[in-house]
Amino acid sequence: MNTLTAAERVAVARHPQRPNITDYINGLFTDFFEQRGDRFSREDPAILGGVALYHDRPVTVIGTRKGKTGEESIRCNFGMPSPEGYRKALRLMQQAEKFHRPVITFIDTSGAYPGLEAEAKGQGEAIARNLFEMSRLTVPVISIITGEGNSGGALALAVADRVLMLENAVYAILSPEGFASILWRDAARHEEACGLMKLTAPDLMNLGVIDGVIPEPEGGAHTNPVQALREVDRALNRHLTALLKSSDLPAARYRKFRKLGVPGKEEA
């Protein structure tokens, strides 16, 4: 898989049968109890979250949900959360802080929903509030980018002590199509944009933007979900064990994000 181009990795990251948040919850956690609603407006299915046990330790799990079938994708707005989704995620993280539970997020989104209604309800403020509040959490926070991680819609769940990426996931300021439209006014040049954006896991590891790359089975995580989940479990357990021994996580998190772009980190 190391021979794939950036554009090919984007295609793999978008494969509709890649393991999603529901697969990770069912495969890695037990006793999951879903919590719904933002306590302000409504339930947003684009974000799934709740309390679970991870290796017998209580944790809070939150993730974006794209859906695998047409009907499910429509219900989940194709994984593009509205303000209600980010406020729900924040509510769960604040609850985790109160009860001293680590927070684990799974990210796979093309971005926050940009519709007029979402903007009217405070999409920008909801994302900004998450960035602010996540930076102050005293519990361990681990974010795993499993497919696409685009724009503030992804970052709103990724202010973490450890940001990990699956080998063929991508993480960027916006989609390659959006990048090409802005730079060249031609979305058809999106494959060219992929090569310029430095959005692949190896690129971001070299730049110091992420903290670990999780290997995938040959052909992508969707070709062997059991093996993919095993690799995620191995990396997640190792990083969580280390973070639980750390002190003053907010200060360390602050220093981490202040040093973004420094090369030379090791793989997960």
C-alpha cells in the first residue's frame, strides 16, 4: 500500500465499506450506551456517541457517522454534522471530564455541514467551542482518523493528546475538489491537488501533525475489517496506557499543538 499515490489513498479512504464508527464500537468496546441530543435543539445522527468499556475501563466514545447504505447515509447527512452534533459531542466530553473517563473519537467526515440552516444555528461557534473546550480537558483524549478528516468538521473532534491515522486515511483543510476549485477554479484537477496538499498519513507524520500511523491490510481496511480493528486496538491500547500515566495533560496538549509542523516523529 505504500506505493499508492495521494489520489489513490483518497479513493481508498472514501470506500463506502471501510469500517465505520459502528464497526469500531461493536468490535473494540463492550457495554456501549448511546447518548443522544445536544440538550438545546435536536439529535444529530451524523455523530454517534456514548459511554462504553474499553478493556474493562469506562471511556467515552464519539465518532462521525457517514452510513454504508443509501438510506443510512441520507439519515446521517453523509457524515456532515450540524451544530447539534458538535454540541452533543461537547456535552459527552464534558460529562467524561466530570466522571474522569478518557475520550476516544473516531473521525470520518468530508466536513461540517455548510448549509444555511446550520450556519444560522451557529455552526462556526459550535466548532470553535469544541476546539476551546477540548484543549482544556484534563482526561486523556485520543482521536483516530479512519477515513476522511476534512476541515474544521474533523478538527472539532481532534484536539487530542494523540492524533492517529489509519494508513490510507486523509486529513486536510478541505477536500481535494474544494482545493482545486479555489486554486485553479477547476474541480476536475482534484487528483493533482491531492499531490500538493500533503494530506496522507505518511506526509502528516513527517510534518509532525499526527502522532502515529496505524497499518491497514493490503488493499485497505475494508478488505479485512477484523485485521484492521486489531491494528487499531493495538495502537489505541498502547497510547491510552501511556496517557493514563501522564500528568498535566492540558499543558502537554498545548505544547503539542504549538509544535505542529516539526518533522521526525515515529510511526505507531
